[in-house]
Amino acid sequence: MSGEEENYENSFENSDDKKENKRSGSSQKNKGGNAKETKEEKEKNEKIKKLREEQKQKGKEGKYLEAEKIRKEILELQKGSSNQKNEEFEDNKAKERKALDEEYEKEKKNLEQKWEEKIKKFDEEREKQEKELVESQKKKSEEYKKELTDKYPKVKYSTDYLNGRVQEKNLAKINKYKEAEKLRVINEKLKEKENENYEKEKSAKINRNMEALETKQKQELKTLVDKQKRSFDILLSKKEKEFATLESKYKGKMQNLEAKEKKQQMANKEINEE
């Protein structure tokens, strides 16, 4: 064999060796996140290995057309393996994304249920507090009104009325009954008028005190409602933060999954290009 033929054969073998080494390295990268090699893949790889040895031998013997035929057979086998890996990749990709989506939806549902319960309990407690305050205020209002009524000074009749009553009795003592009757009628009208004025004054004073109490009680209720609103705003803020944390968590998981998929795609692409 001439030196030129020997160099050609060495070049032919070295080229195939380099491709095999590159493919082997890419295959190892591809296996990083996958299960162990299947029986079918193992048999296919053994067949490719035998064909490659046969290809080298044919090249050494100068049977280049036969070597080329074997080389094409090897490429077809590798192509089938690559397509299978691509299909498996797409299948795994869909499964992983579906699992991540289901995990997210489950956690989101649980979080929604948790906050529905929290808000429900908050509303129940809010209604309870308002009801208790209103009932307490009503009781205080009734007690205060009774207290004002009971403690209000009794009517004090005018000097005119009191003198009239004395004169009325004195007339009756000296048997001047007609004059006494006329004075009694006048005294009764005066008493009725003074009683009416007394009741008006009493009612007005009690009403002023009751209005002051009502104003105070309205402010108490407003203070409670404002406090409840602030507490509810804080509760909603916590809810928003928890949902934002959940969104961020799964956004990060999806980014990691996409990075993993991209890395796998690049490894598959290297194999396909070979």
C-alpha cells in the first residue's frame, strides 16, 4: 500500500472516531436527567458499534463503496434513535409542565380556600362586634333615659299658683264657695299650664342629653368600623402577598423547567446535527 493510500485510510478512520467521540459525549449529556438505557437502545448501540467496526475494516480493505453503504446504515439507525429521543423529550416536557400546572392549581386552590375561611371568620367576628356594641349602646341609652327621667327635679309651681291655692282654701273656710270655685278653676288652669311648661322643659333637656349620647355612640360605632376596615385592609394585604409569593414561586419553577428543556434541546440538536 502506498503512503498516499495509507494516509487516506487513516483520515477516513480518524474522521469517524472523532464523530463517535462527539456523539458519545452528547449522548452522556442527554442521559443526565433520563432513566437508564433501555434494552432496545442497548441493542441498537451494540449494532451501531459492530457496524462501525465493519465500516473501518471495509475502509482498510479499500472497499469504500461498501464502507459508505455501512456508514449510511449507521446514520439511519442514529437518526431513528434521535427521533425517538426527540419524541421522548417532547412527551416528558408535556408531562413535566402538566404536573407543574396541576401542582400550582392545587396549591392555589388550597390558598383560596384558606383565605375564604379567614375572610369568612373576619366577617363573622366583625358582625358580632358591631351587634354587641349596638346592643350595649341600646341598653345604656335606655338606662340613661330612665336615670334622667327619675332624677329630674319635680315641678315647682309659681308663687301665683301657690298664693291662689291659699286664697281658694281661705274663701272656702269662710263659706264663700262661689268665689272659691271661681278661684279653683283659675288655679287649675294655671297649674295645667305650668305642668305643660314643665313637661316641655323636662322633655327638651332629656332629649338634648340623649342626642349627646347618641352622637357619642355613633362615634364609637364609627371608630369600631374604621378599626375593622384597617384590620381588613391589613388582611387583604397579607392575602395579596401570599398569592404573589405563590406566583413568584411557580414562575421560578417554570423558568428552571424551561432552562432544563432548553439545555436538553441543545443536546438533542447536537446529536441531530451529527
